[in-house]
Amino acid sequence: MADTHDDETSPWPPRTEPPRSEPPPSAEPSVPMPPVAPSESPVVPTGAEPAPTPAPLTPAPASSAPLGTTGWIPPATTKPVPVWVGGHTDAALRRAARNDGWIGVNYDYDDLVPLIAKLTEERKQAGTDHKPFEIFATLNELPDADTVKRLRDIGVTAYNNPPWLFNGIVTSDLATKRATLEEFAEKLIRPING
């Protein structure tokens, strides 16, 4: 986890360790609670039915469905989980530069350009400019193919824009979403990908 209290511009006070002290003396000696055997039922209020005992969870095979659909627990990841940081303040850009990516949401294109330039400089200063880095952006308007190419040229690696949202359609049926996505593909995706 990124340290959020690491610079002079942070609004938070520096972290300090709490003072260590002995626990306060107690008038009564501490008595450990006896363990409850798994076969014993918990105390149930009068008139209530005890909750059923859940089935034990078992490790999931590598090709299992997501947790919740089958009761399987997915295996722990063996790769580091990427950390993407959002925000546009100098402190936020420094945090992002030390991690794996930056999230820039609801900007005009002209506002992204200096932010990404500052982010690039912060990565150089942090010594992370040689590592893979993702930049995720969402614009305030539906872009054309040229704008998306310009986003790519300034370093944006991922872009999100629900095409129906900027057409004034907040909620819609599947057929409308499909038609809008097809139009989006025709006007934007095909021209970009050739």
C-alpha cells in the first residue's frame, strides 16, 4: 500500500507510532475464556431456530467459477496486484508515479496533457520511468477517432467511455445499447484500428 503521509504537501500529519505501555492493572485477574468445541451449538434465544451449520469451504480448482456462484474459494494470486492511483494534485501524481498506474476520470483533453506531462516527470524523479505503467482516462465528452489517437500519443493506455451516456441515454434497453455500441465501433474503433 502506498504511503499517503510522505510529503510536505500532505494535509495529514506525519505518522507516529503510538506510545507503548503496559496494560493497566486490573482489579480482577484475567481469566481466559474456554474454547467452544465445534460440536457445541451457540446460544440461541428462546423460540428461535439455530442457524444451519454452513458447509465447509474447500479450495477451488484453477478453472473454478468466481466465488459466490459455486462456494469455491479462488486460489490466491501468485503475481503482484497492480496499484493504480487517481487524483490530480501534485501529491496524488507522486503516489501514482511510485505505483503501477494512474486513473484520470472526467477531464477535458486539454487538461490531461499537462497532468500526464507532470506524471511523466514524477516517474523520472521516482526512478520508476523504466517500469510498465498504465494510464486510464475518461473524457468529459464523446471523442472522435482523432482524439483517441491523440490520447494514445500522450501515453494513455486505457480509455473508458460508455457511448450511450453522451447521447443523452442514461438508462436504456439492450437493443439501444447494442445499436449505440455498433455506432461507436463504426465511428471510433474501426478508424483507429484500421
